[in-house]
Amino acid sequence: MKILPSRMKTNQATGGKPLYRRLWFWAGLGVGGGIVAFIYGVSLIDRTLPDKAELNAVLREQTLTIKAADGSILQQQGEASREQLKLEQIPDNLKKAFIASEDRRFKQHNGFDPQGIVRASLNNLRSQGVVEGGSTITQQLTRILFLKQEQTIWRKLKEVRLAQKMEQELTKDQILERYLNLVYLGNGAYGVADAAWVYFSKSPDQLSLSEMATIAGLAPAPSLYAPNKNPEAAKRRRDLVLLRMQEDKIITPEQRQAAVQEPLTLKSSSPKRVQVESPYFTSYIQKELPKYVSPKVLASGGLVVETTLNPTWQKVAEEAVAKTLRNQGRWENFKQGSMVAIDPRSGEIKAMVGGKDFGKNQFNRVTQAQRQPGSTFKGFVYATAIASGKSPYDTYEDAPIVIDGYEPKNFGKNFHGSMDMLDALTRSINIIAVKVLIDVGFTPTIKLAHDMGIKSELKPTYSLALGSNEVNLLELTSAYGSFATQGLYTEPHGITRILNRQSKVIWSANFPSQRALDADSAAIMTWMLRNVVEAGTGGAAQLDNRPVAGKTGTSDEARDLWFIGYIPQMVTGVWLGNDDNHPTDGSSSSAAYTWHEFMEKAAEGMPVEKFPKRPKLEGRKGTIKAQSIKPKQVLNHSISDDDDSERESSTNSNSEDSGSSRRRRNRRSYSEEEQSKDYTPRRRRRDRSQESSSSNSSSESSTPRRRSRKVESDSSPPSQRTRRSFSPANSSGSSGSSPSQPSWRDKLRPSHE
């Protein structure tokens, strides 16, 4: 009974009602619950947003940009602008036109503008249509970079929250710069630079006020306001942008009136991003990318790939190959050519020409074509011999030989007797190259070739010495670069850095050099290979003002024509031939001259560096242990002489057929067709001597026409190269001074290059 008064007092204090029946209780609970729900909702949204570090993105997803060494763009894929402009490069009126059109309170809000939404809603109601959007420029940028385009409340909430976060991380100028470079403006144009080019074929700084307003008016609905599709709608939108610019005191009424009266004159162009420079190289780069970044990173895109390509040298390389195909290719019967230039010290690829026409055939003959290297492989055979301790002056007998049923032959079936290795390499003697290989062994030779950069499989056969194993131009050229660097090999590559969407480096090149050949042996080989250019089969590659080393190569029936040459700063390889492996009527001197055409221009302004001096030969110790091959059977005479005599007598009744048969047999028999008995090196001299010309003429006239043509093509550059002189290989005629007559090559010479 005493408790009752106490309860009565409590009820009186609370007005006689429990708390759950009080309005303020539920109001407070609702507000509190709303705050908790809001915080939870924000945290839930935040968990779905990109990381803070990703807010610095400057590229859309699913894009790929490949740049040359000088920063110029070679290729773009996806929704990207070829020109990323700095804010200061964009005209002030163009920036303000976008702000007036899309976000008039851009400088005041923090990414989300409720006042702007209310204003846009009222304007749309008055106009009975959508004339103004409520999204800020920051919101639009977040949608471009991170969000999909679906129209949902959830996406809009994420957009608002992301815009607020972006405003905390970036300045207004950074946001505006990204927006003006990324916004889609119709007809494949991304960003204001693209739009200026696509619609008016101008750069942004060349646009008139009317044109700027037209471009700014495209942002809300590019397909609706595109001036090339809906000119009247585009004009109305332009005029509205100009009106807003006047209202915001950006322009004067007079400026607005003049811009409104300006006719909308279009000059359409394709987006620059569809242009591809150096397509063989860029396709090679895209195939290399998976080596350096994960599939996930590639799939997300937004990558910028910085490459090693020198655009100036690339253009020179393309011109050199095109010139050779246009001129020599027509009458030497080859239709394709390729070239690659590498800095041997860094391994960076500076130029790459993969073929004649990428538009018709995307097959890259630098990286994909496996071809027989011919006598260019002799460089590795002789390098193994030198590294094993042999001297360039060690002699071998150039005489008929048959090893385990294999019979190497020299071009022209001629033999020179005792000859040292220096002279044998200079004149590209096949028989001696095979004998050197037997002395040093298969295993050391193959290992050295692989250490120097050959990636393809090399089989231990006697014909290895003559280049019977197929390789590609990139690996062969890179391997010769090891001679240029005194025995150091660096992996050839075309990528220097890969950047993500935030412009952060996610991969950078790091290819350390590795010792493949000792420095003394490399220096001796360079000295020997210089002699090939100065006094041998590579004479067409000579440069006026700097030393050159290199090696020619011709495969069976002249199917492949090679020259791999180098100066201390650059190694360049050239291949000429036919994709269907059809024989040519050319010689490796055409490849050497193509090399010369490129290097003469590419080396302009490059310091003249000398090769290392030849080390002392006396007392040298080998760094490679030779593993001499022990053939099961060796015959010191030819096994084909009797067969040849029988064939010739059986076809004697038809001399024309007989000559043709001999020619085909000769071309099949000799994998390298560059030797000569009385070889006179070709020199780069404009004042050709009359004596040399007379000798050439008399020698030609004393041999069969077809044989003379073949010998000339393999021992000399084409006669159109009047800067060089030579004596035909294997000429057996008298040396009398008959009047000089135009050769068959002169008669076939194009009227202009």
C-alpha cells in the first residue's frame, strides 16, 4: 500500500504516459537511427569505391597507349585521346564554356552541388525538357573514370560520394584538366583536343569562340548535339552556351552576338587515335606486354607503354627498305625486306621494319620469320675458334673434302689452296668454315651462339657452319651486337616503362649485360669483320667517316639475302627475300647497301667512335675449350665430279638446257655465293677508275651470260651504285682493256630511285 503513492508520483512526473508512448522518444530514436543508417550506408558505399590512391587516375579503363622514345604516340586503343593537354594549353574561353554549360558553381562546391540540382530542375521545368543537368563536373569525371553508365540510385549515390572524395584529393584545376581530356564529345572524340580536330581539323588554340561553345555544348548528349549530324540542334545548344557565358560575364553581349551570327562551318577529320605509327613495332610491343604485367592488369587497361623506338631512325629505316624493294627488288626478284636496329649496349630496339606493307600482311619478318642465315652464322664459328685460342692467321687448306657423306662446296667450284682464317672469313669460303667447325666442335659453337643471343634451336650438323639452321632477324642482329660490346650480351627489348592509370610506373626495363665472349676474342672478331667490309663481301656497307664491321649471308639459291653490321653504338640487321621461299636473282650486297642507306642517315650527328684495337695474338690462351669432332670418314676429293661430267655429256645435244641445268645445280650446291678467286674489294669512291671498269667489262664478256650475272650479283653491289668499283668473282677472262660497255644491270636500272 505504500508503493502506490510512489507510482502515482512517477506517472505525474512523466505526464502519466510511458516513454514508448512519447513523441519525442520516437523522434529521437528516428533521428538517431537515421544517423546510424546514414553512417552505415556511407561506409557501405565507401567499401565499393576505388582506393584513395586510384583517385589520381588520368586515363579511362580499357585503354592502351604506346609511346615512342620521344613521347610521341605510336598507337592508342580504347576510349583515349591522342593528345593529353595541360590545363594551361587549353584556351581560357574553352574552359569557361564548359564550366558555364556543365557546372556554373564548379569553384564553390565540394563535388556535390544541391543548389545546382535545384536550379537545373527549375530550368528543366520551365523549358519542359532537359536543358541542364544536375551533375557537377567532378561527378561526371568520377563516372568517366570509375563507374558504369547504368541509371540507378545506387550508382548515383556512389557517384556523389566518390566526387566528394576526389575533391579532397585533387585540386579544382587537376579535376578540370582531367575532365577536359577525357569527356566524350561524339564521333570518336575523347577530350577537347580530339573534338577540335574531329569537327574542325584544328588544335584547341585555333578555335573561334563560336566553335568553342559548339564543342562545350556537346557534353550532355554528343549524339544529339553533334554538328555533323544535327546542325540545327547543335546551333541551338551553342547559342545557349554563349548565353550562359554572357550571364556569367565571361563574354560581352557584343562577343556573344558575333559568335551567334557566325556560320557553323565544319571540316571533319578522323580521330588521331585511329592512326598507327610503326605498326610492325607496335604489334610486337603488344605481344611483349604479357611478359611484364599480369593478365589482370592488362584486362583492366588504362596503361601507357613507353618504348625505345626512335621515330626519326624508324622513318629512315622504312625509307631504306622501301627504296631497295622498289629498285633492286624489281630486277633481283625479291618482294620482301626487313630491318632492325639495336643499341647493343642497352639492348634497346631503335627501329623495326617488319615488311613491305602492314595493311596487307601483318607478318613480322623481324621477329616471326625463321630463315636460314647463310654465311652470317660463320661469325659464331670463327668466334668460337678465336676464343679457343686460335689465331686469325692459322691456315687451312681450301680443297675438296667429304665428311661423313657431306660435301661442302665453294661458289663456282673453285679452290684456293692454303688460306688463313682472316682471308677465309673475308672471302666467305665455305669449305674452310666447315673445317674450322670440325676443329672447335658442335657443342662449343652452339653454346657460344646461344650465349650471344641466338634463341632458336641449333642442330649439330656440319652444315651448321654455313647457316643451315633457321633463326630470326632480331636474334641474329642482337647476337652480332655482342661483338660490338666486346663480348657482352644484353637482351633486346622495346619497352622501357609501363605506367598505370595513375601514371605510376608498374614496370621498368632492367636487362643486365652478361658476358658471352671474352673481350679480346670479341675485339679480334671485330677486326676480322671489319676486313669483311673493307676488303670483302660487305663492301657495299662502307661508311665514309667511321669504321664498320659486319658479315654478309646468302642461303641456298639466294633465297635469303642478309647483312648484319655494326658500329660501336648500333648494330643493324637486314634481310631480303620472298615469303614463299622462292629463289631470288640477288645477292647479299643488296642487303649491305640497304644497311648503308639506313646507317648513313641514322649515324648523322652521332659521335664517331673507334673499335677497340686488336689485342696481341702471341701467347693468347683460350677461354673456350674446343671439342674437336672426329668424323667417321673423310675423303679429300669430290664425289660429284664424275656425276657432273655424266650429266653434262647427257645433255650436250641441247646446250641451252645444259646451261640451265648447270645453273640450277650450281645454285643448289652452294649455300654461300660470295667467294671469288681474284676478289677486288668495293670501295665507297665517287671517282671510279677506268682500269676497274675495263676489267669488269672484259671479265663479263669472257664468261657465260648467266654465270657472269650470278657472279657479279654475289660479289658486288648492283652496277647502279656508281660509287663503288669491283672485279667480278671467278672471272677467267683476260685482263685486256676492252671498251667499257653497259652491263645487263645498267640496262635494267630504273630511270629514277
